[in-house]
Amino acid sequence: MIHFRYKVINLNKQIGGNKKDADDIEKKLIKNIFKKGNRFWYNNNIKLLLNSGNPDKAYKSIIKYIYKKKQKYIGKEMILISVHDWGEKTEILPARIEVNITIYKISEVQGNIALPVRDRTHSHIRIFFSPNEFDRKHFKKLAQVCLNKKLKEDIYYTTNELKKLNII
């Protein structure tokens, strides 16, 4: 009888289990997503320059980095990929995890570094993933596509739309 009970428990886990098990799995996925940070700064060659979990420290660190190599970066573009967890999927948001890609144009104003948004049509892209669809390996490809102005602002992209566009 005990052997039969274990088979039923294992079968229940295989076919979806109960809601508590699904919630535990989702919590582990979310924890794993944010374990390596939530702010990723890339240069215009899609090279990772900074990875941080604190937005303020990341911004200050990237400004210091640009100051050190000011002549190299003035006039170039910088890409910020930030990851947000909205808690639950809602009617407004298509999925729980948001990957926000922002393209900045580095400029110098009176000796100070300024990071204005590159333009108002292709510089702030929002992509939504469910926790099981999220993969950090897509960041470089997404950054390159945004840098090439193939995605537009004011559209909530999902993995299905990115697959239709042959991006991921």
C-alpha cells in the first residue's frame, strides 16, 4: 500500500501537482532569475560592462566607468537591460517578468557625462516573459535588435511575438 501511495504522489508531481508545488517552483525560478543581478549595462558592441543588483549603484558605477574612458564613449550608445518582477500576470501586463531595454546616447555637457535616451521611437523597449520562458542568454541578441531599431516603443512584446519575428 505504501508503494502505491508513493507512485500516486510522484504521478501527481509529474502531471502538475498541487498549487503549492507550482508556487514553490515559480518562487525558485524567480529567485534564480534575480540571483545574478537585475541591471546589465552593455556598450554598443554588445559587450557586458556592468552587472548589478542595485539600480543606484549601477548608474553611478557606469558613469565612473565612462569618465575613465571618456573619449572612447562620447557619441556612442549604451544599452541598459533591467529585469523587473511584477508579482503576478494581470490584464494589463502579459507576463510576470519584464525585461526593459533602454538605449542611451552618451554625451558631454559642460564637462559632465549625460545619458539621454537615444530617440523617442526605438529606445525604450519592454519585453515580458513568464518565469519558465526567461533566459539571460537572449540579452545580447535582444540588445542588438534594439540597437538596430527593429523593435518599437509602446508595444508590449512577449516571447510569442519575438519568435514570430525570428528574434529568439
